[in-house]
Amino acid sequence: MLKSVLLVALGAVPGAWLRFRLVNYFEPMLPAKHWSTLGVNVGASFALGLLAGLAPGCGPGAAQILLLLGSGFLGSLSTFSIFMAEIFLLLQAEAPREAALLCGASVLLGLLAVAAGLAVSDLP
């Protein structure tokens, strides 16, 4: 159990750092910060789909790889709480259309990204 916790923690620190760096890097290029969050979340969703498809082929270390990279790194790279907070802030700012667009785009693009990652993992 302790080993699992340590693997998740070890992956979470660089994932959170990378999220911070990417969101702040892309923020000036986009109309609002939440769109950079969307991009990071979709990219992480693709990577998680790819990882989920490839990990079973890694043999006995697959569970540890999923803990380190899946739950740890990618879990902290794409966080649901940031997504929810940004939608809430849009609603508070009386921007319900943009909140709905962000919510719909996040769910749809996230699902498509996971599916694409899984599909890529099946390529020969």
C-alpha cells in the first residue's frame, strides 16, 4: 500500500508542475485561461487513453506504471476540480453560454481524446 501511495505522489508532483507551466504558457495566446485548461485536460486525456492501451503489454510492472503515470502524473496534470471551478466562475460572471460551451467541449473532447489514445495504442 505504501509503495502505491509513493508511486502516485512521485508522479503527481511533476504532473502538477507541468500543468502550471502549460496553462500559464498558453494563457496569453488564448481569449481566456480556461481554454488553456481545456487544452491541457484534452492532452492528458489522450495520454491516459494511450497509457491504458499500452500498459497491459508492459507485463508485471503494468500496475505500477499506471499508478505512477496514470493516477499520479496524468491525474494531477488534468484535474476535475480546476475544470469545475472555471465553469463556476463563468457562471458567477454571468457567462452561461461560455460555461456551457466549456463544459460540453471538455466532456466531448476529453472522451474523443481518450478514444484516440486507445486507438493509437492498438496500432501495429
